Amino acid sequence: MQETFNELISYLKNPVLEKDTNTNTGYRFKKFFHLFVISIITGAVLTPLFFLIEHLGWVNMNDHAMEELMNSMPKIAIFLLAVIAAPLIEELIFRAPITLFDDKKTFKISFYVFAIIFGLVHLTNFKITTNVLLLAPILVAPQIILGGYLGFIRVKFGLVWSILLHACYNAFFMLITFASDLT
């Protein structure tokens, strides 16, 4: 896992359009699992920031699109939307095009731009207020970072892998959300 983490960090510092030549399925699933765990840990590490922001009264985290969905749609519909539709659509929009930029400099810029825009799109989940706009880099940091992780696996293994990682990431957090609703 440490090796995958180091490779990921190195890649995010200097993204290049270069596929992983190891096509062994076991190797790819191992890397995938490592990236999944790294993604979950990243999300968990950033979570206290959201509690602090809410505790300070800067942003009402209950005033979020997901809260509205949870109150207005059946859980199975929300799950399918978050785990199938969103990853498929978002990966086609934000990860599929990055391999079109084959010049080293334009690829690096496009890699970062797509990750940032991916994050910023998730700002629409919040009711837009002055505080939300001011805190935008923090509020969408998990999505921006995840965008980098998804870009990494997309370039290394292909688009299907980024869709799968995105779906698993969303599924994990949806299941946590559903489980917390039971208590």
C-alpha cells in the first residue's frame, strides 16, 4: 500500500500521460484496492474539517443536496444514482477527455483543471452563500483530491477503472450514510 501511495503522490506532483504496462489483472485489482483504501482514508482525514466548519456556524452541512435527496427519494434510487449514474456521467465528463491532451504541458494542465472543476461542480450540492464561496476550497477538497486519484487510475489503467473506483467510493460513503440513519 505504501508503494501505491508513494507512486500516487509522485504522480500527482507531476502527472504524465503514461499507461501502466503491467496488464496483470491481479496486479491491477491490488492497485485498485490500495487506491480505494487511500481514497477512503483521505475522505476520513478531511471529515473533521467539516465538523469544525459546522460547529463554528460557518456552513450548515444539513443544507446540502444529499440531505434533500435522502428526504425525498427512496434509498435504493439514491444509491443507484450515486453509485451508477453519477460515476458513469462524471467520469465520462471529467476523466475521459484528459487522455486527449497528449502534449506533456497541456496534459499536466488539463489533468489539474479537470480535477479542480470536478471538485467545484460539487459545490452545487451546497446552498450557495458567501461562506460557502469563501470556504469552497475546503468544502470541495475531498472531491478535488479524489479527482486527482481518479485521474491517476484513469491514465494508468483506463476509463473503466476510474468509473469503478468512483462507484466504489460513492458506494462506501452511501452505505455509511444509510447505516448512520439506522441509529
